[in-house]
Amino acid sequence: MTEADKGTLWSLRYYDSFYESNSTFDRPENSNVDRFVSEEGEPFAICPLSFVEPFTTGDDIPFRGVYEDAVSIALAIQHLNTGDGSIVPQVTGLHEKCPIRFTMMTADSADSGGNALKHVVDQSGKACAFIGEYRSAVSMPMAIVSGLLGYPQVSSASTSTDLDDRSQYPLFGRTVPSDAGNTVPLVLYLRNVLQMTSLVVVNINDSYGNSYVDGMRQAAVEYTPDLIIQQITVDENAASIQAAVASIKRSGFRFVFCLVFDIEMHDALLTEAYNQGVAGNGLHNWIFGDSFLGVLDDRIFEKDSPLSLAYRGVGLLELSGGVSGMQKFDIFIAQLSQMRNEVDMDYLRSLWPRPDLDPPDFVRPNDPTFLNKVVTNGFAPFAYEAAIALGLSACQSFENDESKDMFLNGTQHYEMFKKTEFDGISGRVVLDPSTGTRLPETALYRVVNFIPVPTDNSAPEGDHKFDTVLTHVFVDSEWQTRGEYIFNDGTTNLPVDVAPPPDENTGMLIGVACGATAFLLLAASLVWCLIREHKRKSNDSVWRVQKHELHFADPPEILGRGQFGLVLSAEYRGTKVAVKRAIPPKKKAKKPNHGSGSSSGKASEAARKSLFDVDSEPLVGNDPSSTNGDATEDHSGTSSGPGTNNSGTQSGTTSWSNVGSLSGLTKYRKNSVASDYQNYRKMREDFVEEMRYLSRLRHPCITTVMGAVMEKDEDPMLVMEFMDHGSLYDLLHNETMVLEGDVLLQILCDISQGTAKDSALERIRAKQKLKLLQQEIDQWGDGNDAPEQAPQKDLESQQRFVETPSAEFKKMEISLKDRLNRAQKSEAGMQMQFL
């Protein structure tokens, strides 16, 4: 048989035949490979790789991109079985030293998590490992079940950061970085290549969009700390789009990174941006993530139409499996093209997983659109690399097996997978050893620039379409230039990222130009002050919340009592938040009452009341001490679960007294040490300074401060993240909450670490206070001049605090240990019930 008769994928057909003709193979218990004996009498094993992705979409329409992934995996298996290192040098000669061979199975998830789970269960006992899924929303349930059944699962496209959680997805890995990893090359490009320091990010208001922006902020803190990111969320309706674009305009920032979905949403957003003057004017430039893929494909625009002008010069930054001109990518494309023969096409049609439907018409050797020196799916190289990674790790596991009994279980396979490194199509493939996710610095990214060109070169004033130009690639942890980036103004000159402040002093500057040098210096100083003030306001707009954006219930829902009044529940941009007064309310001057009538005095008193006052009119009927466990003041300094009440205190809910407290503001003392803070204006100014730091603070162990309301004639209001289950104390004392042993153990560890650090800090503060109180006592001499003996009592209490540990921590530790013991006793039963 000639090479042409055998086709490219001959080894897959050969090892498939063993399952058809050999009934003597066996699969040991807890092993994922099938053992055979070759025609020469040599034992070997077969590892079937199951490829589960959406072969069809919508109304059973074949998905060409997924079929290209399947062909890429088949090519990788051919290379593993024959030791072909033409793309991956680590595969060279692998078949001579590894007794394991690979075959392929396919399944159509139809983009459904339920279908994916069904295929995992059906192929249990037949598959060796799974490759898939395409979307993270489908990969998550699939990875839970595949992990429980003991099969590694490797995705070539799912990027959700949540999939890094090994407690839920124990055997999941991927040959692409996570969303959090993808933001690292993005911020490096924006700051180092485009040289911007200020950026507006417009994202769809869902978990994906918001987590992506959080990843951008974290990457910016680590890699580009001087990059200011202002987030603007948007929903899929006209009012939200209009408001989002208005916020872009108010920011003064001229670079916009956009993360929304589908063509209609992009067009609506860019049309509104053009109408409000923040797109298509040559001053503003828009850059998109990979959700922009396909938006401008095969579309025709009227020359100089709003959308044509708005899309002119936009950029797309995306994860890429390779670009033309890279040696390994070109070899990969050439070898895929070699499968355009009848033998290989027959085999590829046999991989079609829907027996109820005919194979796609494009899977034929004479179809000019399929594998004809091009692939339409940029993730196809990652699918090839996923199969290579599973193959190399399986062979490495066999090499480390001293028993040589050809046994391979899922955990053993996955642990070796995380350690696998090789030179792939998209670069050096290196995985995070703790999560199995590809490290972003080893991946390939590219930036393409969209340039309008006439659809007919002979009619330059006619309709236009958009061509793409590759301008930059991220290789070996750095950005490389491949072409010139043309911005919205039609030039390659780097535009400014912030609009200059309006020049309100033009007339004065012209007059001063003819005057003395002193006036010039004065004008220059004035301009500098204006620029500084504008920059400050722009930065403050990141955390300032407009009062009309807060929507309170009628009557408002009380969460509890804070330091300076009630804590209320509100909705902010679709998110439930907690709102509280940040500083003591402003004291109004009392006007003398000459007995002219009590009605005016009552009206005056009512006007001074706020929503945050306990006896405020709108709150009548809501008892702060009975808020269904949401939040109330707890005088003991701790909190307890819903429905519990202790005599003499208000408990059963969360304490908000110290949540979101600002240093120097809540320590509002009546003595002379803190007398400066009794000035209301000074406290507002200090609060603004604190907010400028808190707005940049993000940490999983710290309640997020989302912003503050700072409006005239209004007490400052702090807007904070709403904690659904209250405090840790609430959670531990809520008998309706089922906490398993591993959860309680993690809580114990966290409390131990936090207590150690907090105790050290509190003792330092206590010693400082001891020193201060001792100085006060020394100044009073023998105490005859002292108005009271409070300082001496305070001194004694501080000494006791320094010498003794906190009783509350001991109580919490005893409670935790008790619940941990109960959880451990029932843990085995709970696990059996779950399975």
C-alpha cells in the first residue's frame, strides 16, 4: 500500500481496528487505558481521547470551527503514535519508548451542559481522558463530573478564572490562560506600547465582564501601577447604553477598552458614542477584546457613515494559536491541508458524532473552504496542543511506573499533565503546577487594526469594508511590532489619553503675553493649577457615586446601626449594596423659639432628619433591632445568627459599627486629643482623602468599598459591598447553614492567621495609648486638677488588654471547634449521600 493509499491519519484507523477485531483486551479496575497484545506478541495499551464540543449550533447547523479542532486533535494523535516531531520536538521517537497508543472519540454537546454531562457518563469506562469544552459555562459542570469519575479534562478554549478552583474541578486543565491571565498582556500593551496612563473600560454588566475588569485592575497593580482604570458597566438596553456613553464623555479619557457581545450591541454602543462625540471624531480610540471577533466580517458600510467613522482604526487584542509567517504555525497549516484526500476525508466524516444527521458537506476533498491552507478557528492550535499534552503526560506516567503493568489512573495522569512542558505551535507550553492552567507569559497574543478600504478600488467614494492589519504580537513575554497601527484620526501618531482641560483664560493669556514677565508666570501657575484640579476630579470620578444612582426601597430596608446612624440597603447599578453615613452628621445651629408656635419647630426638626436617623419619618414601622438577621448594632462587639437574642443587648445580626470605618474618623473623641476632628468641614476633607486610597483597595478578605456619595448639603455616605450571609459570627451561629468540615477547617486557619496579626497590631496600638495616657496623668500631677479619673481607669484597662488575650476570640475558637467536630462525624455520610 502506497503512502497516498494510507492517508495521513493511518495510525488512528489501524488502532481503531483493534477494538473491532480483538475481544481479548482488558481494562484493569481504576485504570483508564485498555491493554492489548500486538500481532508480534508485544503488550501495549490504548488511551482513547474523547473530544466533547459543540459540533452543531442553533438548528443543528454544523460548526466548522469545532470540526477544525477535531482534525487538529487527530493530527496530534497521528504524531504521538508515529513519533513525528515535525511540530513538537519532544514527540520525536516517542513511539519507540512509550508502549501506549492513542485513538479518538467524539461527542456533540450542542453547547449544552446537560448534553456534555450525558456524554461523560456514557463514555465512562471507555475514554482515557476528555478534551473540551468550548465555553466555560459548559466546562464547569462537565469538569465536576469528569473529576468525580476520575478522568482528566483539558480544554483548549474555556478561560473562566473560576475553573482554577481545584476543590470543585479537581482534574481540570487547559492549554490557554485564564481570563485573569489574559489581562496581563493587555495592560502591558496599553501602557508600554500605546503609552497610556488613563483608560475607560466599558463592560457588559455580568459576572464575566465584571470579573474580567477585576483581573485587569489586579494585573495593572502588579505590572503597570500608574495605569488608571475607570470602569463603566452597561446593560443591553438603550437607556443604559446612553448613560454609559455619557459617563465616558464626562471622564475626559480618550482610550476606551470595550467588552460586550454580539453585533447589535457593538453597533448600538458605537452609534451612541458617535452621536455624543466620543467615537469617530479622530480624538477617541476604541480597542476590543476577543468578543469583537466577527463583528466586522463581510460587512459593507456607506463611506463616512456614523458606524464607518466610529469603527475606523479600532483594534482587537486576542489570544492566538499562531500567525502566518511563524514556522510551526505554517507547518501545522500545511499538514492539515494534506488531509484533503479521499482516504482521510472518509475517516474525518466517520468522526461526525450525530448519526441522526448527515456529515457536513464541507468535509470533502474538493471543498475549497475546508482545510485549504487556512483555518477559520484561531483556537485549533490549542486543541492540537491539548492532545499533545495528554499524550506526553500519559507516556511519562508509564515511564515512571516501576511495575510496568500498564496501569494509568486519572489522578496519576493529571498530576503528570501539570508538570508537562513542550514547544508547541503557539510557543512554549508551560502550565501552572497548582491549577493546570497555561501561564500567560508563555502564550501568544496578537493585535489587529481595522482599516476601511473601498469595496471597489475604482470607486473610492463608494461603499467601504474593513481590512485587518496585524500590528503587534506578544511572544516570549514581550510585545513585538509587526506593522503600523493607524488610529481613528488616520495617522500613526500616538494620541493623548486624556482630554486637555478647557482653556478658560485665553483672553487673559493674550493680554498677559504683551505684558510683564510676572503676569506670564502668574498665568502659567494658574494653568498648572487647572490641570491639577482637572486630573484630581477625573481620578475622584472613579469612586464618586451620584445619589440618584442609589435606589432605596419604600420604606428603606434597615440592615443595622453603624457608627453614625442606620445602615440601609440599596441597589446600585443592579447590585445590592449597604449604605451608611460616613462621618457624624452636621450640627445645625439652634434658632431661639419665642413661642410663636410649635408647628414650625416640628417642621424644622423634621427637615433636619435623614434616612440614617433611627427615628426618621420614612423608617417608621421598621425596627432596627428586628431586621430578620440582616444587620443591627451589637454592643458586645460581635454578632450572632438569625433569631437569637441575648438579654441586655441587640444581637442575632451583623455588627456594622466598624465595617468600612475610616482611620482618624471613627475615633471621634470628646477630649483634646481628637478635638480637630470636631470640625465638620475638616472631616469631609479627610474622608475624601481616605476614599482616594480605599477606591483602589481590592482584596478577597476585605469588604469592598464601592464608592461614596459626596454632594452639597448631604452628609457623606459610604457605599459598600453587601455581605449576603452577614459576618463570620452570623455564619457560625446560623444553625440553618450546613458547613462541612473542610470549610470550617479553612475558617479556623484564616482566623488563626488574622488573629495573630490583629493581636500584634492591637498591642502595638495599646502600648502607644498607654504612653499617651501616662503623659496626661503626669501633666495633671497628683490628680487634683483632673476633672475625673477616667484616664487612670482607661490606663488600667489598656494594661489588662496588653497582658491578656481577647475573650471573644476564645469563644469563637470553642464554637468553631464544636461545629468542626460535628461536621467531621457526618462528613462520610454526607459524601455518600451526594454521590
